[in-house]
Amino acid sequence: MPEADRPQDTEPPFEPVPRHVAIIMDGNGRWAAARGLPRGEGHRRGVEALRKTIRAAGEMGIKFVTIFSFSAENWTRPANEIHELMGLLRRFVRNDLVDLHKSNVRVRVIGEREGLDPDIGRLLVEAEELTRKNDGLTLVVAFNYGARQEMTRATRRIAEQVAQGRIKPSDITMGDVARALDAPEIPDPDLVIRTSGEQRLSNFLLWQSAYSELVFVPTYWPDFDRSALETAIREYQQRERRFGGLIAKTGS
């Protein structure tokens, strides 16, 4: 963003910023419970926090943001809460997709699509197709997603290649596995943020996060904003990334 167009109440982006930030957006229900509000209100406020975070990430120069929007395990939640979450997804795509497109954001969806309601599947395809030529920030939406499930799908894809005689089992490499994942063109996250104070990955990007820096923040997701994102990035900037060997600079 040119300096002349930069909002006056925000600081310029600070360097180095991570290329790819992945976020486990946790704590909507607890945020609502702490205020005596229904869980659905927490999810609605969470969507507002997402809008702010995407905008801030783009202004900071972050190239990829992956959000854990709905896990494969979330289907065990009460039916009324699932209905509320699906409604929020529908409204987010219908109401926000045009703005994301105008902002040059590319949307990429990962996760299992088989078995989804047809209209949900169409909305996910619409989001990807409308924005696929955009070259600004890439928003990766992990929907109906689980990392173990993703790796199982990757294993099946490789097994099909073996069955077709296209590859020998003894020739399978880590690169082959990475290319069989849901979005092989997306670089691994430099930084994984989880809100609400919980300190676990919860089946999120297990392969891709092998060498990611993990930052756990106590803030519930609906209260997450630009300031919280900057704080997490500053902690990331203080880390020494070794990748199992030599020290590498953060943000590289």
C-alpha cells in the first residue's frame, strides 16, 4: 500500500514479516459464555475478527494466511451450532467474496468436499474460481479439514500411482508426499498462531508445520485484531529458526 494511501492510525509494516501465517481461530464459544451470550454470537464476532485480520495481514505484506475455519471433527458439535456455522460460511462467502476479490485476495480451500451440502460445495468452488487469478494475499480456508485426513488422502493418491505403475514404492520421497497434499503449491507456514490460550495443533497442518514457529496467545478469537497479530509476529521475529540444523533468519 503506498504511503499516501496508508491509514493514518496504523504503523507501517515492520520487517521481516513471515511469508505464511496459519491461524487456529479458537475461543468463540468461551468468549460468548464469558459475556452471557449464545455461542452463535461468538461465532459471528469471530467472522468480524477474521475480516480485520485478513485486512491487517495484507497491509503488513504477509503473502499467505491459512485459517482453520471448520475441522473434520467439528461435525460432532450440536446440530444447531453446526447449522449456525454453515450459515455464517454462506453469508461470509456471499457478503465478503466481492470485497476480497476487489482487494486482489486469492481464495484457496483445503479439506474434504465429498458429502458437503451441494450449495456449500458450490460456494467454495465459486470463491476459488472468482479469485484464482488474483496475485495479492492468498487466503487458504481449511474447511472440513483434518491433517490426518489430508495425509490419508495423500497416501491414497500415491497408492493409485503405484497401482498404475507410475511410481515404485521404493522411489516414494517426501517430495512426492508433499505434492499429494491438498494444496501443494502453498508454501509451508512460517508461523502458526493459536488463540484462546490452548497449546496444541488439534490436527491442523501437521505435515506442513513440521518446522513452523508456534505462538499461543491467551486472547479469544473474537478479540483478535491487528495489535494481537503484530504482537505474535514480534514474538516470531525474536525466534531463531534452525530447521534441524543451522540458524535461519525469521521471515526469510
